[in-house]
Amino acid sequence: MRWFYVPNEGTEGDQIGTRMAFEKLHAEGVFSAYTAYSYLVRDQALQNHQQALDEFLQAVMNFAPDVIFIQHPGPDYPLDRAFLQKLKTTPSQPRLVLYEEDPYDPYIKRLNSSIKAVIAESDMCVLGGVGYLARLVREAGGKKIRFAKHSYDTRRFGADWRPTLSRSLDAVMIANLTCLKRIPWLFMPGGRKRQQTAHAFYRQLGERFAVYGGGQGWQDAPFCKGPVAYHRQGEVIRDAWMSVNWGQFDEIAMYTSDRFPISLACGVPHITNYQPGYEHVFDRIPGLFIVKSPNEAVDVGLYILSLPVERRNELGFEAAEYARKHLEATVVYGDIVSVVAEQLFPK
């Protein structure tokens, strides 16, 4: 397969995990040819969207791909069905595959016009969740809808370490809490329970609990330390006995954010909220605790703190081992490529 990757990135090379995975597949001969075309970067460089579209089309014609794998198209780079049809009718007649990790819903975060166009023209839509998200995509014209877990990259996360016997925190949450329209009580879906979870941990653990994140929802919270750089999440997690999260869009079946694999890869027990379908995808993972309420999250946190240090570290090690085998980027994207090959090129 000749694979043409269209990454969503503000700076060339930002999509570290995906690029690592595709470069590995190319080196192993799974791809007979591979290139990445950073469409947002090129659009900014050219400062003319029509020129950017013309260059995009020419790049596809020059490379002659079998697959165009486009990631997270948004309103900042307008695409319509007529242009996408031009891409698909270039001489190599490539298949168009959409990869969309972000969550959407019918009210707060709607599908934009660009992603709707890509959905309608795609030969396959690979989503980070199913349930009502898959229904929205199907209603927008999606054909083959498939699911893929979020992943992490080993360049920034999950490096070998010697687990410590003392930590600065008992529990840490890395999460933003932005108020919609600046209304203090109006959050993204799941945001209210995220806030409740944090306050419940603080009531129980006091200064041994901290949140790292931004947003008006954390304003005046004594436990919030402010945002942490994306690549420093691992350091923060490894200085606590457990990581905790309550995900946004907490009713999308099987959906997680990328903090889920990152947290497991760090080698520390992780508590997260249940979402429909987790019993099929994330069942019985050592070191992962799936809860159904903020109060249950605190109960599980107290259970973890009641274990000897050696057992806590053992659970963290087992969580990291699972992440390496199943959630590392080269594994997750390797599976996606296999599904594309099997189902779009059956002969």
C-alpha cells in the first residue's frame, strides 16, 4: 500500500505517535511508499487557501497513493465534497480514510462542515468512540464506521523508571475544566462530575491531592496547581500514588481521551469513570479501576492507599505492561492499517 498521511498538527512533526507508527510500518515493508503532508502547516505557510488546496491536490497526484489517511479536519481548513472527489479521482483512485479521535455531540460540539464533507466522501471512518458518536457520523453519510482506542507515544511517555517508595501526592488529576459561555455551572458533558470528583478527593485527602489543569471551573479551587505542559504529564503522575480522571463526553460508548493510555503507561494505578462498552474493551486490566460515581472514585482511592507500597507499585507496573502491549501508538495504528487493508483491499 502507498500511504498518504494528512496529519492535523500546528507544527510539522507534532503528531509524534502517529508518525512513529507509520514510519515503522514503512520500514517493515507494510507500506510500499509513505509520506506525510501537514495540511494545516502548509495552509499557514502559503497564506492562501486556494493555493493550499491546489498544492494538496498536486501532492496527491505526484505521490499516487492507495490510501489518503486524513486526521481531524476542522473549520480552519475548509474542505468540500467537490474537492474531496477530485482527490479520489486522481489517477491512483485512492481510498479516503477519516481518523477522528475527538468527541462530538448534537448540541455542544457539533460536527463542522469540513468533517461532514470528509465523512460523506470517506470509504472508512475510524472513530475514538462509538454509541451516539457513531450515529452522528452515520447520519452525516459515514459508510464503514470502525473504532480505535486512543494511544500514547513512547518518545514522551512510559520510559523505564525505578518506582519510588515515597511520593509528593496521594492522588493527582490532570484535567481542564472550561465553562461554556463563561457560565460558572455550564460545563462540557462530564464536566460537572469531573469537578465533583476533584472536590470529593480534596475533602478526603486534603493537600495530598492536586489537580493540574486550566479553565474557569477550577477558579479559586485550593487544590488546583494550574496547567502542566503536555510532555510533563508523566512526571506529575509518577509523583503520586494514583492518577484520577472523570472524562468529558462521558456517555460516548468506549470513548476515552489520550490521558487514559498516558496514565496507564506511566506505571501508576489509574481511576477513571465508566462509559458504555468499557466492559468489552477495558475489562480486568490490572492497575485500572473503573468507577460509576465520584464517591466510588474516592472509595477506590482509599482502597489503593490501604495497600502496601510494593503492591501499589506492582499494580502500576502491570498497568504499564498492558499499555505497552495494547495502547502504544505503533500497536494501535498498526491495527488500524490492518483493518484498512483487509476491508478496503480484500483482494
